[in-house]
Amino acid sequence: MELLSKLTRASVRNVEAGCCGIAGTYGMQKKNYEASMKIGEGLAEALKAAGADETLTECGACKMQIEHLTGRPAMHPVKLLAKAYGLM
């Protein structure tokens, strides 16, 4: 986070709100969908409350779940660097 802040001049903060609930393929199984959504509720609420312009995660599965839970895009931290340096 410190490196991202220095290299992009963005205000980067750790929401630390727990698991997104997808746990690999666990949350993708129909039988686990409701449990997965319930597990991720706290993170979704924290992300919405944070009001950030961007949500970052290094995990592709978490990215999908965050987007599903919040209706907002999430990206890999390296993409933030690419945007900051005009590469995207």
C-alpha cells in the first residue's frame, strides 16, 4: 500500500473488512451461493461506506465477488500503476 501510494500519489487504504466469501470455487457452487453472499456482506458494506474511487484486489476470484456484491468494478493493484503511468 505504501508503494502504491508513493508511485501513484493515490490515497490508498486497507479496508480490512474480512473475506469476500467466494473462497475459490466454493461460492460459485449453487448450493453455497447464499452462504458465500452472507460471508461477503461485511466486506461489501465496508467498501461501499469507504466511498473510494477504485477497489483493488490481487485475487481474480475476489475481484469477481467484489464486483458482484457491490456492483462496482475492482482491479488488480498493478492496473492502478499502469493507469498512473499512462499505460492504460
